[in-house]
Amino acid sequence: MKALTLTLTACALMAAACGGPAAQSPAGNAASGNRTEANAAAPAAGNPAAAATGPLSAYVGRLPSDEVAGVTFLANPLVRRAVETAVPDAEVRRWALRADVTSNPIALRDGRLFASGCEPHNCGRHWTIQIDPTGAAADVCYSNDSAGAGSSQWYAGGRPVERREGLCPRLDGQ
């Protein structure tokens, strides 16, 4: 019986180390690759300055289409609410929350999550969402440079749209 207990304990430890089903809880945990509130402030891989806290901080280092606790960044109610508050234009909201985009991992910049994406095979049309880790406020940029205009539209809750020269910032540097 003692050997069986030790074997079961060893199996559970190995499953936890590999992120197997025994390691996962409904909220996710560090062993499964998901971050919980207890470890949300830990620096994200490839982003050593990351120290965000808040319910959205678990998305740092992940693609906008990656799920955290079963919900993608773009489908997260906090992100959707912040984008809907910031952007009065329904078509721009649709593009900014569009799931089928080409994107890079979400990063933390100046205490805010930075996500960007573009239309597949046409990165002239792209968006950037800058949102605080609690989901309280977002700035959204939208560019449609298909015509070569080289400008962008910036949205923030309660303010009129601001047109700027240059395209929205993107994490891939373009």
C-alpha cells in the first residue's frame, strides 16, 4: 500500500510538471502554462519588465487568439467592454475585436497591455489595443492603409476620434 501511495504521488508530480490534467484547475495554474492571480505579477517570457497585475495580465506573452481559462483576449468581456466604450464606430469595433487576424504576442508597455493584429494577407488594415491590466480603459488605433493614406484613427473613451499621421504601432515594428 505504501508503494502504491508513493507511485501515485510520483505520477501526480510528473503530471503537474508536464502540465497534464492533474495539474490543471478551472482557473488554470503555472504548471499548465496558465497564470493565476497568485502568479499574474510574474514577468512574462520574453518580457522581463512585465509586472502587471489585474485580470488581463495573464494574456501577456500570449497571442490575442490564445485562451486563458477558456477565453481569448479579444473575447474577454473586460476587453470587449473597454473597446466598445472607446470606439463609437461599429465597423472599427468589429475590426478591433476580429478574431481571425495575424498577430504577435501581447506585450506590456508602460503598465498597459499592447495587442495588435492585422487582416491576414493585408497588414495595411490593422488595429492596436492598449488597455490597462484591469480592463478599466483602452485606447484603440485603427489603420486602413490599403489606399496608401498613411494615417490612423485613435479612439479613447469619451473623446472624439483623433486622426494622426502614420499607421498604428505594431509589435512587429512595421
